[in-house]
Amino acid sequence: MLAADPAAAVQRREKGQRDARVEVWTEQSGTAALAGRDLPPAAALAADQRIDALARRLRAAGAAGPLGQLRAHVYTALLLGESVESLCPRPSSSPSAGPLAGSVNLTMPLSSLLGTDEGPGEVPGFGPLDAGACRSLAAAVAARRGGRWCLTITDSRGRAVGHGCAQQAPQGASWALLVKITDLASGSCAPRHSQHQDGNAGYRPSRRLRHLIESRHRTCVFRSCRRAASRCDADHTVPYHLGGATCRCNLAPSCKR
């Protein structure tokens, strides 16, 4: 193909590079995958060679484990801004998660977060995680001052029934586990559920209201659709132009299809 139409091959490569991205997804074993896609070939090859060279240096310094595992440790350490040399004293361990920036939403039973149960949880947009991994993720978020994490409480059938967010105190080093829980029930509309309560009346939901909707429904509400709620529209069940309210009991994530 390259020899038959070099110009077309260049166009395909350039088009692909305009779609460059980093993707994360779950593996069948319960672990995670992180990959750069549609990268410039020269940059990707150079990065791969650097990872390989550092992994071989670790092995020569006495780090245990197969080369593939050492390459994975180096890859993670570089992305987290950690020293690759720090892997030598603890060769059998993986690089720590490090502090996470931004906001993370965990959907899991409260008992699992507190360590009294081992029920699995989920990170919207990523997938399911075992209870230990969820607790580790919460600790990684808590390690960064000013970070934010949210907890969606589920009932025995896995349905979201409550949601709250905790934020680290400006001068403190620990998280308060007491968060104000918002009822996520989607029954009949009541004044407390209205958009006005969230500070912005009208057709478009506020950021807070949309956050609550996406916490209650993690995917498109159409039965066979699994598109993440964050990639859907906040759709009015009763159309807005027919008098439908912009409230938690009249909004649900629905993809354009």
C-alpha cells in the first residue's frame, strides 16, 4: 500500500495524527490499560526505546522481574513524575499511584469504602474496580491538596440512592468522611429538586445538577446502550417546551442515537 500510493499513505498518517489521544480502559483481569494512540511514529519509537533502556538499566542494577514488567513499571513511573531509580530498592512493588489532580467520582457501597465489606465499585467512564482498588484510588485523590472526590452510595441492588462530595480542608491533611448526601431518588418532582435550587433556572441544567444526574445514571438510560453518561445529553423526559421541568426527576442521560 505504501509503495502503490505514497501520497495517500502520508495523508492517512497525517489524518491519524490529528486524532492523537491517550486512552484508558479496564482489562479482563481487573487491571487497567493506558495507551497513546495515533502518535507520530518517530516519537513513539523513541519513547519505546527510552523505556526499554531504563528497564534494562534497572535489571542490571538488580531489579527482579521479567523485562516486560520492568518496562511497565518504568512507563508508569515516568508518567507519574517519579524517579525510576526509586524502583530498585523495591523491585517487586509497583510504582505508587501518587496524588491525583482534579475530581474523581467513586460509585460503591459505603461499607466497602470504610473497609467493612469488599463489594466492588465503579469509576464512571472507566469501569468496575474491586473494593481495594477503589480505596487506593480514594487515597490517591486525598493525597493532593485541593483535590476533590465524590461518593455515590448504592443500595443492595446496585442502584444509586445517594451522592455527596468531600473536599480536603484548606489547612488540613486529612479528609472528612462525613459528606452531605443528596437524595438521588427520581420520583415525582418536588420544589427541592428544581433547577432553581441549584442556582440556574432554564433549559440547560447547572453543572451541579448535571453532576447529580450523571452520578445517578452512569450510562445512557436506553436499555441496550452503554455510552457513558458524561458523553450523553441531559435529556428532559417530559420535553421542556411542553412544560417539563429542569430537575432531577425529569432529566436523564440520553445519547443522540
